[in-house]
Amino acid sequence: MSTVHPSRSTAEALLADGTTVELRPLGPGDHKAVLDLHAEGMSEESRRMRFFGVSRNAPARAADRLCGPPRAGLLALGAWVGEELIGEADCELLDGPPETAELALAVADRWHGRGAATLLLEHLVHTARAAGIRFFEADTLFGNRAVHRVFADLGLPVERRYAQGEVRVRVPLDEEGGERYRSAVDERGRRADVASLAALLRPASVAVIGASRRAGSVGRTVLGKIRRGGFAGEAWAVNPHTREIDGRAAYPSVRALPAVPDLAVLAVPAGAVPAVAEECGAAGVRALVVLTSGLGPEQARGLMRACRRHSMRLVGPNSLGMAQTDPAVRLDAEFGGAFPRPGTAGVAVQSGGVGIALLQRLAWLGIGVSSFVSLGDKYDVSGNDLLQWWEADGRTDLALLHLESFGSPRAFARTARRVTRTIPVLTVDAGRSAAGRRGAASHTAAAATPTVTREALFRQAGITATRSIEELVEVAALLHAQPLPDPRGAVAVVSNAGGIGILAADACAEAGLILPELPARLADLLPPGASVHNPVDTTAAVGPTELALFLRALEREEAVDAILVCIAPTALCESPGQDPVRALLEGPARRRVPIAAVLLDQQVPVRYRGCADGGMLPTYSDGLSAARALAHARDRARRLAEPFSPPADAPDCDRRAARSLVDGHLTAHPEGGWLDPLSTADLLEAYGLPLTTTVWARDEHTASVAASGLRRLGHEGKVALKAYWPGQVHKSVSGAVRTGLGSDAEVRSAYREFTRRFGGELAGAVVQPMAAPGVELLAGVVQDQVFGPLIVLGLGGTAADVLADRVARLAPLSELDLTAMVAELRSAPLLVGNGGAPPVDLAAVRSVLARLSRLADDFPELVEADLNPVIARPDGALCVDARVRLERRPSFDPYLRRLRRPAAAEAE
């Protein structure tokens, strides 16, 4: 490698204390800032550590080197807070070792200890990797403890050589072993995120800007709720048109306030939002909640510029507001309904209407809230931020989300995967309709609907995805009050009326739960005529005492993982002391296994009933809701029981050869497009994907010669001939495939037919040996602009779209994903041996998925790949047809620390 060209892109990210910095390449216009950093921002001792001496000319030489005309081989990034350059990191290719760059770092003294050097290094690592650099090297003084700590904490392996008071540091940048590095980046990001949110979620003082004297106005409503709700700090009104509101002083501006508020709530017209935000930032406000809606593009950009420039976190715009129920804060800064009941459920929604409905249902149920945030248009603070806050706040043990969009789904999934190990995370899966389906160019793309992609995200992140607010609350009620069942999910259904028990049992079976056989001896605990076949019919004669004894016995049965009790109101229930509900309420709410009840006379879908031990029993109005909740609890238990799964292994991939092919194609075709058959074969071969032998033929004679050589490789000595022209997608639909050709005459005849049929459009044909029969599968990739690469596996062949038996996961796949994808196919019995047929080589199928995942993760330019069919047999898996489409895409690391940039606030 001989040249490096730095990206001119910028990013904003958080330091360890929550300060926002801008990271961008240094250029000629930054000469004075770089000089000031080294000459004025660093002490003499810091310069000695940086330059190995105290030369007065060293800062000027550094500025000249970093800010001269752009040159190949040099990458230099600066970190800015407002107009101040607080640090820089640079690397320059060495003449000696290949793909190795000399690294240097400098941070202003007053910014030491806030993570600036590490953040700069993370972004320089990303840029250097994209430029083909594989190693950093740096000379450091032995006594430079600060820089050695930076290297030690980075998360990458560090090699050190000591000589005469100096240390030569070498840092490999290869992606291999990258999980340790990503985990270190995650932890730094989590700490910085939580620090930046403190002013928003634990403010000591609040100003409501735009509060007026007009009754019913948004600003006055929020101000009143803050004051009446018992906020622990100061709450001020800001309005230049009045001196008092509700008998208390109002101030004309933020600067006129007695002190700088931590949080400002904006209820001003859209046109005033940017200027007010700038005023808040200049005064030192650290967080904004913008209730205003209808911001135009220029107003959105002005708002974001102010927030980034002054290190303010932002909720909204178009937000309902937020609430924090911690007794030490007790802030109700939203204009919805009543102040949420204090509790331990964190709630974040994008839709204000959904937020109001969800808070109402939680209140009816009796589940309290730790913090509530209406994200609105979500310019900055997102569900990912709040998951990290709830993970660390020491109060939240249940997270409820309603998200209509994702800024960085892969980073969100990584955070959620960690958080869901300790607290349940539930969401409403919005936007599932076919209206969101995008056009497809291949079988794989046809499978990659928004629904499939979101389901893959939630499944891999361990998130419990429900279909409605009602279902979310039903599941929350169970998870909040009951233990998890065994991952097996075996449910005993008990009812005092056979019909409702059967309906509940059907609902459990349809939800994928198991109804185990119960021992006959349990019948001794029930009235005569009762049946202990699962579902259990206790008959209407069962009393509280008998039912309580029976439930205790059921709880001890190893075959039972959960209990669902269904009670219909009967005349006997109205007799004094005979209501079987007593058996539930006088017993313990929490048992060895979860218990839920269905009360047919209950008017609301789900509620809590208090038990004798002080616990809460979730009761449902129908068996379907209860069964659905138990199934979600079973799924969570299964996820928690899964061991850590490493990334899927795909050895011996030739990334350099693939990179050369991809770059060559996009250089020749800047607009992108489908690879030709031979380039497709070369790309798949570089990643070890098993494509059948393919020979290109431009005319009838070449096709005949190729067929003669391939017949001995083909099943029953036969070959296939496939016509090709640029832009072709579905060969079979176009009539461009002829199979089972066993003679030279047949091959020539087929080629002549292609010539007559496709005319000048025909570019040639590929000749392949016929593959032995097996199970035909589809394996493919679609790169989603937001979600990243989606890997699809399904039943293949010409009926792939009709049968639609597919599963999908977001790359990178784990080893567990490989196994689960195969097992989740409806056609999985065909793969493991069905009706006496031998099982296929599942390891070979998993290898195809692993290699596709690695290829898609390495090359965002691969926007679509369709391997169909992949023929799975007992002796391996072989792809007999493949299509690959490339487009020019920027290198993007979804795990790199940076604040999101909302589309509404992007520059024109």
C-alpha cells in the first residue's frame, strides 16, 4: 500500500464527562488551532513527553506537518469543543514495514482525564482500517504514564519493546479478536452516555421557556405540573412578555434567571426554537426538552447546531415531555395525563399518543414508572440512550419501548443484547404492514421486508416484541410480578369448567407451549368426577381449600413449568367460602413456577390482584392473552439460558482478492450493478462459498467444448446451460435455463434456441455440470441502508417466493444464529432426515451462512446476493446459481462512538 486519502467526514461524540466534541480531519485552515494546541494548550512537561524534548520550534513544526497541503500517507484528526481544538491524533505511513503507520497523540492539559485521547484513537483506528493500514507504531517515553494507560485501556492488543528509557509500541488493527475492542468501546460509550443524560433525567433545576399566563397553553400546563408535582429543585418560568405567572416571578430570558438551569423545556413557536436553544447553550444549560412541533429543515439544523456546539442533550422536538419519579427528583415535565405512579418500569415512546395510552394502562394495572421520555422526532436522545440509562440507574427493572424508527439499529441491538441479560425489554413492533414493503429484485430481496428485518433485530437483541399496546401491558404484567418459567415451557391448565379449559389449552398450544401429561394420583386431591388430563377439569364443585392443595401439588411436579388457572363464575362461586379465586389470593403470589389466572367475569384485559403474601397475581379476561404472555416469558427464559455465542467462524477468506474484485467492478461501473457470472464465481470463491464449476461460453462451439469437459463431473453425465445478459435476475422465469443436456447436439440446440429467443441481448451462456439431487435451499444477503446486512435462509428453487419458508438474521451472525436459522425453517424436517431419507450435511449449510455473513459484513458494497438454489445433500452443500449486485457505499462502522445525525437536521 502506498497511498492514504483521509475522509473529510465529521462526527460528533461524547467525552467521558458528557461533553460533546466534533471530530474531523485537520486541514490547512486549522494551522493556528494546531499551533495553539501544542504551544499554549500544553505545558512544557506535556510537550517534552510529546516531542521527547523542549524545542521551541516543535509546535510550529507539528502544525506545518499536520496542516500543510494534503498528502498521501498522512491521516490527522482533530477534536473540537466549540471553536477550541482540544486534541489531535495522527498517523503517517512508514517507509519500512508495510501497512504500518507512525502514530502521535496530543491533548490540551485542561482536557486530560476526560477520554479525549481514547476517543480520537477510536476514530483514527476506523479511518486507518478503511485506508488499509494494519498496524500503528509509536515511540513513547517510559515515564509517560498517561499515554501508556490510553494504549492499555483501548481494547486492542499492544506489543511493547523497551530500550534506553523509550518504549516502542505496536498496535495491530486487524478485525480478528475485535470483540474485546468492541466491548471496551461499548463500556466507554455507556459511561459517557449516562454522564451526558444526568442533566436531563436528574436535573437540579428546570426552566420552562414559553410558559404563558394563558390557561390551557402547553407551556403553562407543563410549568404547573412541575410545580404541583413536587419537583425537588427550582422551577422557573421564562417569558419576555410577562413578569409573573400564577403569582410567581417570570423572567425575560435564560440569562436573567437567578442561576443556570440544568434542563430547559421549550414551548415556543418553531421559528424561535433555534435562537432559544442557542441562548440556552451559551448560558450553560446542559439538556433540552423541545415540545414544539413543525420545525422546518433550517430550524432543525439550527437547533442541532446549538445542541452540539454547547454539549446539550436533546429530547424531541415534537415531544410530549418527560417525567422522573425518583423521590430525590420528582419531575413531571410532560403535558399528558396524571403524573406517573413511582415505580421501576422505564418507558420511552416516539408517539405522544402511544405514551399517554401506555401510561394510563400501566396506572390501571398498578405498575409504577421509574422514568418516562417521549422521544418525539428523536433528533438526539434515542431508545439506545435510555436503555443505557436504565441499565445504570439502580431503579429500573423493566423497560418498555415504542420505537417507530432506528438511527443505528446495530448499535441498538448490541446495547439491548447486553441490557436484556439483566432486565426485560419489551416493545411494540410498529410498522409491520405491507405498505412499508420495498421493491425487490431477487428472491432474497423479496424476503427482506421491514417486518422481517425488525423481527430479526428484536430476536437477536433479546427484546420481547409484541403486536399492540394491550399485548405489551399483558406481558409486562406477568414479567413484572412472576418468576420466569423453565425454558421448556410446559404449562398445566386448570379450570373449573371444561370448556374454558379446552379453549385455554388450545391457546397455549397455538402459542408454542407444551401441555404435559399429569400423573393420575393428582385426582385424589379433587372432587369426584374431576379429570387430571391436561387441561385439568376440577368441576364446578371445587372449593378454595381443594384447589389450593391441588395447586401446591402441581407446583412440585417437575413436568410443570407454569400454571394457568381459568375460573368461570358459577352459582357455587357465590356461596359463602366457596369462591375458588380465594385459593389464588390467599396463597403466595410468587411460586416456584409462574402462575397466571383467567377470570371470565373480569371486565379489563389484565389486572393485578393482591395476594396474602403482599405479592401481585396477574389475572386476565381471556385465555389467549394469558397464553401469549406465558409464551413470551418462556422465550425470555430460553434467551437467558443461552450461553454466550461467539461470532460465526469463516476461516480462509481471501478479503484482499475480494476487495480487488469489488473495487475493480465499481471503477468500471460507477453506478454499480449485477456482477457477470465469472466475477460472481470469483467473489464467492474468495470467501469459500461452494459454487459449482462454471465455464463461460460466448458461442455455440465454446459451449459444446465446455460441456464435453464437464459431463464427467455432472450427475448422470449431464450439464446445464444458462443464458446470460447484463441486468438479468430470474433465469427460470425468463426461460434462460436448460438442464439435463446429455449430448453435444442437445447443447448446441439449446444455445441456438437462446440465440433465437434473446437475440442481440444475449451476451453468452454458462455451462455447469448437473448437480445431484438434494434439498433445494435459498441463501442470500440484502444490505439495508439503516439496519445493515440481513442474511436470509429458506426453502429454495423456483417456488421460493410461493412457499415463503424463510428465516432471517442481521449480520454478523453468531454460531448460535447458524443453528437457530436452520432449526426455525418449517421445512427443517427435510434437512434432518424425513421419511427414511438421510439427513443433509448441516455443517455445510451453516458454513454457507457463516461465509455469507462474513462477506456481507466485510463489504457494504455488496447490496444484494442471491444463492438459489443451494443444494444440500448428505455429502455437503453446493450452490448451482448465484447473483450478486454491487453499489458504491461508504465504509461505515456501526459500533464507532458518535452521536446520531437526524435526517431532518442534515445540511442541504
